[in-house]
Amino acid sequence: MSEINYEIVKKRAINFFVHVFLILVSLSCLFPLWWAFASSLKTQATVFTDLSLFPKIPHWENYYDAWIKSNFSLYFLNSLFYTATVVIGVILIASMAAYAFSRLQFAGRNILFLVLISTMMIPIPGSIIALYVLLNKLHLIDTRLGYILPQINGGLALGIFLLKTFFDDLPKELEDSARIDGCGRFRVYWHIALPLAKPAIAVLAIFNILAVWNEYILAMLVLSNKSLMPLQRGLMVFQGSHVTQYPLLMAGIVITILPVLVIYLMLQKHIIKGITAGAVKG
């Protein structure tokens, strides 16, 4: 009994220290976010002198100034439009391509699939010059289309790889039954394969949402018109030549973080299902 009690105490002690360690790591990750939120409620004069985690006199008007007076609402709506368009485009194109690679037999299928997947190894900065030259020749510089198309293209490789793996694990008997009932290839894809792939689609969606919402390099390269700028590019308006409006900048950062945090919490269960899909065969 003593040995059993010792093992139980040892296991509980290990679990306790593991949980304490994970809590400390979580707090270290959350502290910069809270610091940004607290700084957004201070004034330009007290943002560096007031070291409290919450100011005694919070200036909530900083959010109004950032949202209305600095046209941050325009950048927010632009980011919403870009994110929704890119995510929908990636999911539709990648799912159709992945289904074709998974179910159709055609010459060079494996080679073409490997070529597409290999593009994930190309670093984004390594293609910036070629991308700018291409967009310039197509007259897409400083246009919404010139900002959207490269991001859709950049998300296809991961999307095709993820969804093809998921489609490969789907039982073909379901599709065969639908074909016998008169469904064509596209209807099988749209009404059977795509709904069953919701966990994988959720993972692909959150990855692309994070990528598009936080994108900055391409926006700097392509967009110079303020009316077309997304959030991350719009944050630069708070950084002047001589003075940076730090409270407004922190308010803008908080505004950019909240939508992603809410979406992640909403899709959390689907993300876990998508990541673990295929690990256990049913």
C-alpha cells in the first residue's frame, strides 16, 4: 500500500508542477496582450511613466479616436473583405483540386501533386521581387485584386495537401452509393465529400485567417492607396515622422487581436478534430 500511495503522490506532484509550469507559460504569453490593452487606456504623456497594469483614469476615448478619427474602421473593413475573399477562394479551389487528386486518375497526377506541395518550401521573401514584377506587368499594383490573388495562391499548397489527406481517408462506399443514385461527380464532391471535410476545412480556414489578417509584407509591396490598406498596414498611420501616438497604436493593436481571438475560440473544437483527423481510423 505504501508503494501505491507513493506512486499516487508522485504522479500528483508531477501533474501539479506541470500545470504550474503551463500556467506560467500562459501568463507570459498573455502579459504582452494585457500590457497593450492597459497602454491603450493611457495618455501619450503617461504611457511610459505610468507602469500600472490598469490606469487609474482609463481613457476609453482612445478607441474612438483610433476607430473614427484615424479611419481605422476603413482598414478594419478592408481586412474583413480581404480575409473573407481569400479564405473562401482558398477553400473552394483547394478542395476541388484536392478531391481531383484524391479520386481522379490522370497522367502525371503524382508528379503534379509533388510539384504543388514543393512550393511550400519556397520562402515568401524569396519570391517578392518576381511577384512584384509579375503584378506590375499585369497592372495589378495598388489594386485589391493584386493583393488578393497572391494570397489565394499562397494558401493553395497547404490546403490541397491537408484536404487530399482527408479525402483519402473518406470511405469510397458513400460516394459509390451516391453515384448509383444518379449523382454526378460534382454533386458527390459538393454534397458528400465537402460536408464530411468540415474539420479539415476549419483548420485550413483558421490558418488562412491568421495569415491574411496579420499579413504586412505584401501590403507594403502592393498597396500605397490608404483606402485599400488592411489593418496591419493601417497601423503605420499612428507612427509619424517624429512622434508615435502610442495609446492610439495600442488601441489599434487590441482591435486587430480581438476578431482573431474570437474566431479561434469559436472554431477551437473543429480545429482539434481537424488536426487529429486520420490519427485514429474508425
